[in-house]
Amino acid sequence: MENETKSTWKRKRLIFIGLMLLVPFIKSALIMFLWNAILPDLFHFPIINYWQSLGLFLLCKLLFGNFPFGKFAFRNKPFPKPPFREKFMNMTPDEKEKLRQQWKERCQK
């Protein structure tokens, strides 16, 4: 029984690793298809090959995140509320009006 569970986990792990390696190549093919179907006609961009689409895909991943060290690596953390909002909500109506006048003066300059 124990050997069966070990072999099942090994098989699942291999399938998972295989899919993780296969997904970027499928996405690159999709990028190539969409690029070549849309952009050359609209913006007169050149037609790209598969390896260029793979490079474009990796470049976008590096620039815009989704890698563990990318821009949005800590996506699951909630964004902190700005401290100004809480401070503004606790102001009296006179203080709010005074602040609005100050901002109007700043924006008109």
C-alpha cells in the first residue's frame, strides 16, 4: 500500500512538473498567433516567429511580474489604506472645508 502511494505521488509530481514546463511554450504559441493575426494589420508591425514570441513572453513576465521576484510577487497581501483617508473622515466639517480651500489654492497655481 505504501509503495502505491509513493508511486502515485511521484507520477503526480512528474505530471505537474511537465505541465509547468509545457505551459510557457503553449502561451508563447498563443502570443505568436494573436500577434500575427492582429498587430501586422492594425499597426504594420512585423510578423514574429515562435522564438520571438517566447522571448516577448519572458520579457513581459520579467517586466510586469508574475515571477516570484516580480513586481506583483506579494499579490495576496491587502493594500494598506492611505492614512489620509482616515484622518479626513475624522475631521470636523470646518476642518474639511479649510483643507478643501487650501487644495484649491494649491491647484490654481
